[in-house]
Amino acid sequence: MGCPQGSVCGPIFWDICIDPCIREFHEMREVHSVVAYVDVIVILVDADSRREIEGKAKNIMIRVKQWWDPRIIPNYLYGLWNS
């Protein structure tokens, strides 16, 4: 959305934007490990039951939303950049 596909700056912007989020994942007790490649992030959790996995995943997604929401570029600014 914010950087054209195939842009030379794309990987740099991705690193700048997502690295702090990945670092926060590593600090979460629910997270077993994080794998990030190109534009995909996989968050692995360790649990003994499906219910525990679902609970941990829900907590992780709440934290992701709390981290990401203040950083999202409002749609009106995105429209200005691409006009």
C-alpha cells in the first residue's frame, strides 16, 4: 500500500516499519518464535491444547493491533501520496 511493488526502497521501508514489531513479539511470553520473510510474518506459539493455542493467539493479535493501530497511515494521507 505505502510502497510500490518492486520498489528499490520497499525492503528498507519494510525493515524500518516491521522490525520494532518483531522485536516486541520476541519479548512476549506467549510467542515461541517469529519467522519473517519478504512480506510474511509467522508467529509460532507453544501450547498443550487447542484452547491454549487459541488463547495465546488471541492475546498476540490484541498486542499486534495495539502496536500497529497508532502507526497506520490514515487512508486520506495514503490518497494524497498516490495522487
